Amino acid sequence: MMKDIFEKSNKIVIKIGSSTITSSDGSIDRNFIDNLAKQVKALVEQGKRVVLVSSGARIAGVSTIGKWSRKEDINYKQALCAIGQVELMDSYRKIFNEYDIHIAQILLTREDFESEARTLNIRNTLFTLLDEGVLPIINENDTVCVEEIKIGDNDVLAAKATALWSGDLLILLSDIEGIYDKNPMSNDDAKLIEVVNNPEELEKNISIGEKSSFGTGGIATKIKAAKIVNKYGTSLIVAKGKEEDIILKLSEGKGKGTLFQAK
Ligand code: ADP
């Protein structure tokens, strides 16, 4: 089923969660980015268009400046994002360049999705970049967003960006193989749910535990993202980002994940 969906999908959005982009010490995981670049290159060579949505700016900020990790004040959080965003993009740029892929940064806020003129501009920029073979990397513009006007988490940002671009498939790379009936970090007998046809129904039937220490949204926002894109006929897959070649494995019908199948 996953194989069919990949074959039919020409426009793919891949969202990288904070716990996937960082190593256990909080630094940027360059091996992960390298493997991601290799997979994006393979998808592009198959004729697919790819957009990335990447988290991790705040953690990258902490590991760059070496302080403020426990500061909860919004101005410090935003300062960390401003520091870390550069660091993050620097890693993406260096590594993707080795695969002959140029990258571009797009920072968005909730208001950008609410204005027709802005969505048109974003769409035009995305199409231009992709037509010219450049890989867009989207993140929330944390510096200008106070809590009240934030999209809040990149699962929902990725879903909105997928809808805006009319993407065919959204892949959320997390630190977990997919959605389980209960939190697998605290339950050995948790079972992976492989296919979801009704996200509303799923929400009622599983128990959602704590998110990971670096994570922001947890499982609830992944289900929210699925509801957004499924409405547009777009499927969503949750899979484990750190598993080598996970996207290519999924595209060949191998590899574990949870598929939220659009009707
Ligand atoms: P990301 O940074 O990729 O967005 P999060 O940390 O926000 O990841 O969410 C993934 C985490 O959600 C997992 O590490 C897992 O511990 C936790 N979790 C809680 N309940 C569940 C569940 N029912 N199925 C899968 N993961 C769950």
C-alpha cells in the first residue's frame, strides 16, 4: 500500500522532528542529514519534487551558545531559535551541497497562511525554487511569533504547507516508528498501528503519552496534521527518521510506519 502511494506521489513534503535532527547530546546530527540528503537525491532522480520542513532551531541554539537551555522566558526562547536557525541551515547547506542540491530557507508564520496575497507569494516562490531544482526548507519564523500567534508545532505547519503547495504526500519523521495504541516508551506491549483510515476514530482508541524530551508536539499534533491533509486527499506517513534509508524503504514497501490513508 505504501509502495502504491509513493508511486502516485510526485510532490512530497518531509517534516523532520527535533528529536530526529539532533543527537542525544543536543547537537545537530550530521549523519542523519547526510542520509536524508542521499534519500532526497534519490527521490528527485525518480522525478519527484521535495520540500522539507525542519524543526530543531531552539536545540541547535542551545548547543551553539552553550547556555539558556532551561530559560522559559519567551525572549530567550526566540533568541535561541534565531541563533540555532543559522546553525541548522548551515548544516543543511553544507551537506546537501555535497549531493549537488542547493537549498533555500522559507520562514513562515500563522498569519502568512491567513492572507491570500501571502499564500500566493509563498506558492510562487515554492514553484520557482522547485522548477529550478532548489530544495526549499521551511520552518516557523519564531522570532516574530509570540505564543498566541504561533502555529505552535511543525507537524501542523508541515500540514498547512502541504495543503498550500497541493502536495501528494506528507512524511513526518519522528523518533518513533509510528503511532502505537499506547506510548511505547513506557509500555513494552504497545502495538504499532500500520494503517489509519479515520483519524478521529484513532484518537478515541489509543492512549497518548508524553512527548520525547526534545519534541514539541507529540502524537496529538501528528493526528491533527493527518486530519488537515487527509481532507485534501493527501496521505500522511509517520516513521522513524533515524532509521537508515527509511523513506526509500517505505517507497519500496519495506520499513515500518503508520499510514494515514486519504480517501
Ligand atoms: P517529534 O520531535 O518528532 O515531533 P515528539 O516527541 O513530539 O516527536 O512525539 C513523539 C513521541 O511521542 C515519541 O517519542 C513517544 O514517546 C511519544 N508518544 C506518546 N504516546 C504515543 C503513542 N501512542 N504512540 C507513539 N508515540 C507516542
